[in-house]
Amino acid sequence: MTDKIKDLLTTKVISRRSFLKSSVVSGIALLGLTGCVNEEEEISVEVITEEPSITKEETHTKTIVPREKGTISHQVCPRNCGDTCSILSEVKDGIITHISGEPTNPITAGSLCAKMNHYLSWVYHADRILYPMKRVGTKGKGNFEQITWDEALDIIVAKTKQSIDKYGPETVWKYYFSGTLGFVHNKGLPHAFFNKLGASDFDATVCSATGVAAIPYTFGKDRGVEPEEFANTKLYVSWGANEAATCVHVVKFIKQCKENGGKVIVINPIRTGVATFANEFMQIEPGTDAALALGVINYLIENNLQDQSFIDKYTIGFKELKTTAKEYTLDKTSAITGISVKQIEKFAKMYGEIKPSIIKIGVGMQRNSNGGSIVRAITLLPVVVGTVGVAANSGYMYSNSIYSAPNPNLIQGKELVENPNRRKINMNELGKALTGGLDTTKELPITTLMVFNSNPMVITQHGKLVREGLEREDLFTVVAEIFRTDTADYADILLPATTFFECEDINQNYSGLYLRHNEPAIEPLGECKSNGEIFNAIAKKMGYTEHIFDLTTVEAIKATMQTETLISQGITYDVLKEKHWVKIHIDIPFGDKEFPTPSGKIELYSEKLKEAGFHPVAEYVPTAESKDGSPDLFKKYPLTLMTPHTKNLINSQMYNIPQIKELMGEPVLYIHRDDALERGIMDGDKINVLNDRGTIVLTAKLTSTITKKGTVLSYSCPWPKLVEGGKSVNEITSDRLSDMAGGSTYHTNLVEVTK
């Protein structure tokens, strides 16, 4: 590594002062989000159009290096965000000197979010892991010594073979998710090694699996509208979504809807960024969304606002829906949801009369014990008013990952699996799995854990159990990482991973339809390797000789692109590399009025749903931790803790960047003033947030608008090692599984708060 790059490895590449001085926070002006009261500053939207270049004043470099125009390279942000923005990097003498948004891409439109604005500080952070490391001393202390790649691979293979000889291949388990998305280095090549090995399978259900399982009961499959159409609809309903934090670039389309004369409705337990300019903000009690959906449907039918012609032609089960919804009167719906009768009636009337309309079904609200039932109920609404399949700007959107054009399954080595019945472990139950709390791991323990693209010690529920599991001396843990995260501190072997600026891949945004090529801007720092290279190297060291372990990244990309969608649209690797991004063409969602359900129609009544143990139409089921769902627990812990994402982080990523930490301040708990008064808590007090799973220490932030009485909020996910008390919010979240697909239930979480 050159001295010049060593000089750049600093945590102060770009200071917050320079960020605020040089950046144009155009999103606030563009989106009309100015004028928020002080307590709501955290929910505003920031979209950055320019990033300051590196100067001596803002770095630890020894010489003044004024910005000079360098060679332009094209990247795509691989974070778990619906935008997946296109990036331009300027590179001079092998160093990235400047980053900006790619102006021609309709989603990015030349702008960056608050997180991406600090990518230089991230790439050239002083704490980058640059060489393989071996643990020295106690697990969790983070003490390592540098070793060679050969030594690291020898140790990994020896330990893995030892586990296999003693227990069989299923004792080995991978843990990964979306630290760096990419069809090759996340979704593709790494999995071939585990399939060949015969390791336990991984149930990746933490994100959107519950909603993905629920929607086909109604439509047969999920086919949502594209985000650009938000601007062209007449009524946009943000239901349980937090666009201003999780996909900030689509907010401009929502704002355009209003500017074009449309209406914007926000339904959410917390006051989101979009709520600041919405026509109506309905602050619902957490987990009661199914009751609201059924109450609105009842109002629509009682007032003859349904599209009966559409219903008669394209659906089955309307009679059963009418009977079911009739139970949810305005008074009953109001009592359950905490929304006034007047507001419910106003929304229902607007939704019945204003067309076209789009409901954005948020991913966050399905992270409840009743999440599948919630999503199922909401999907019935656009059917009742007949907005499905009639136009590109009409219907609903959940996650458009179904439009993913490449197929990473083609490079996962699934043909190498010898035991199709190998055990599968749900990622949401990591703590239970590692501590023998699952029936499947009591007799056959996990003895080798390989972690990549994730930081489970921070982002996984019931952190106390996860910590206990990772502390096991008989657990051999390999972590491929960019930084020494809380999880990395528990590694036996720590492997240096590349950033996306140092390897090639392709990505597609899951809110829209843009496939993008990521070219490496710089050579890998130190001895960093991509995920594909890492696991191919381990496979070869194990003695595996299959061709898949010799695939280059380019060959792997080309293989994933051999799909009907891409071939029919003439999109090849060479075309994508030349254009940097392409838009996947889709027809109007359900425009053909073909629904792959058992009946071939939209199913308002579903036998399959009934067979799965659910109400065949829809119903409100209280969350497992709530006043109605667990009254005894509620007496002990009477506050519902929400843990949504902030615009400054992607899960735990970026929290170690000083500028981001400065922007965020110390972790806080938003608590309604009435709840705080009852507990003698003042703004700024140190408080305990506790339940039977543990206790964390936060700072009280009193509010009268961000949350309602009875609901508290703390943004995820600060690193425990970097906060007071060494524990983060997922210390006390639940590892309970949702009603459908075994999804996560982060928001089904009762707590108490004390000084």
C-alpha cells in the first residue's frame, strides 16, 4: 500500500463543517420540508447534490492536494435501500478524490443522500480491515494479530473439516444479509461453497418475507407500480412506510404528486418526513393496520363507493368480504386504531372517490407478529375500488424485487446440493440457534459460523442471546468484514473484504426497475478480497474442483444475465457496461387481468389462506405484545417500542463514520410528553428502557408529535461498542417469528422506561 493511501486512511476525510458548508441540501427545498419544529429535525429529508473534495484542512494528509479532475468511473450504491443510486467517482493516481450522484439516472437525478455523501470517509477510514487477522485472547475483546491469507485459509479449512468429521456438514452455517447487495458477491457466488459443503440452509426472512408471503393470497403474485408513477397518480397513500429515511429519492415523486394537484395521505405510528407535507396524517396505534383496512372497506361498501363492475368481473369472495368487514364499524375501528371516526371517514371517502390512486405498503409494519394479516388486509383495498391493473399509475406497491431481471440462482451451485432435506435455520433466531434454544440445534449444535455482509451482533434481535452464542469457545467463527464491528470482535478469523468501490458487480433497485453496473474505481486496499473471491478460495482449499469455483466476476455476471427478461430486451453484459444503467421494461402491473391464484381471479376469499390457518378473508389480530394481545405483559411493560430506520444509517452501516455520529448525536428514545411526565422524566435525562429480554440506556427526547402516548421510538442501529453501556436497541427486540414466512417482529416489543 502506497504512502499516499496510508495518509488517506483517516476518520476525518470530510468533516461535518465542510459537509454543511459545501453541500447543497437541495432535498429540503425541493421537497418542501422546511419549517419543521426542532423536535422533528430528525425526520426531515436531506439529499446532497455536491460533495466537498479532499483538502489538507479536513484530513490528516501532510501536503495540500487541491482537487484536480480525475478519471470518471461509475458505481452503484449497494446498500439495502429501494433507490440503489448511481454514483460517479473521480479517481486520480489510484485514489478516489470526489463522489457525486450520476445526473442522468431518473432515480438518483444527480443527488446523494446523507449517508452516501460520506463514502470517502468510509472507504478511507482508518479502521479498515486490510489483512487477514487471527484472534488473540478472549472472544469479544477485539484483539487480533495479522496473519497471511494462506494461514487464514488453512485454519478455516482445518476447523471446518474437524466440525464435519465430528458432527457432519450441517454443523456449519452461514449468516449473511444485505451489508453489500449485489447479484454476484451477495446473492450469488458465496453460496456455492455452502451448497457444495452441505451446510445447514439459511432462512433469510428478516426483511420483507412476511409481506411477500401475504400478497400472493390476494393476487397470486406481487406486481407493484414503479415509483416514478407516484408523481402521476391522484392519491398517494403512504401506509406504514418511511420513504424519507429508507428511499429518499422517491420522495420527489410523492411531492410532485401533490404539486400536480394530487393528495398525499400518510398512515403511520410515527410522524415521518412525508407526513410533514401530507394532506392528511393518520397516526395509528402500532400493529392495528388490518382493523383500519377492514373499517375503510366497510365504509366503502356501506356508502356504495366500491367498483362493483370490477369486483364482479375479476374477483371471487366479495360476499364473504362484505360480511367480514361489516364487523368493523367506524366506532370499533376508531377504538382499535386510535384514529378518530372523522379522520377514518374522511380517508375512506377520499380513497373511494379519487382515482387513480396508489397505496405504498410499507415494509416496516409487516415486521410484527401479525404482519402477514396486516398486509393481506391492505391488499384488498385497491381491489374494492378497482384500481388494480387499470393504468401504470394505479394500484399498489410493496417491494418490486419480483422484477429483478438477473437470476443469482444460476451461480449459487444449487446443483451441488446432495441433501435437499438439510436443516434450515431462521436468521431471526440466531441467538436461539447458537445457544441450543432450537430443537434443531440442541442435539446438533452449530460449531462453525461464517458471517459476511452482515453485523448480527448489532442488527439481530434479542442481542443478549446472540452475544452468549458468539462467546462460545467451542464455536469457530469466521467474519469477512470491512471494519471491526461488534460482530468482528467475536471472530476467530477476520478476513478483509472489499468495498463496492474495489470490485465489480451488478445491482437492481427493488423499488424501481433500474439494473446497474458497478465498476471498480480503485484497486482493493491492502489484501482485501471480494466475497466471491473469499469463498472460492476457501472452496479450493477444501479441495473442491467444480468449475463454479473458478468463475471470474465477469463470467458470473454474464451467467446471472441469461434470463428471459434480459435476453428478450436485448440487455447484455456489454450493453450494461457501456450504458452503466438500463431500465427494465414492464407492462402495466396486472394489466392483462391475469392472476395466478387457484381461481384465476383476485381472491377476496382464499381457501389457501384458510388452509394455512388464517381467516380466509382478513382479520385484525392483536400483536403478541400489546394491551389486547398480552394484557398481563402490558401491565408490566405498557409502552410499545418502535425501532425504525433513520436517514443517516442503513441498519448499522455508517455508524462508525465520525461525521455521521455527529449528525445523529447520542442514541435517544423519543417519548411522548405525557408518558414522560407520568414517570418524572425530563428532556435529556438518562433513562433505562427495559423488558424481560434486557435493559439499555438511552437519552430521553420528549415529543408531542413524533409518537403518540403509549408509543416510544429509538432509531436502529448504533453499534453497542460505540454507545454508553455497550448495548444497542436490538438488545431488547423480540426474536419471535411473524405469522407468515417466519419473518422478523422488531416492532412487536413492549417495554417500560425509568429514570
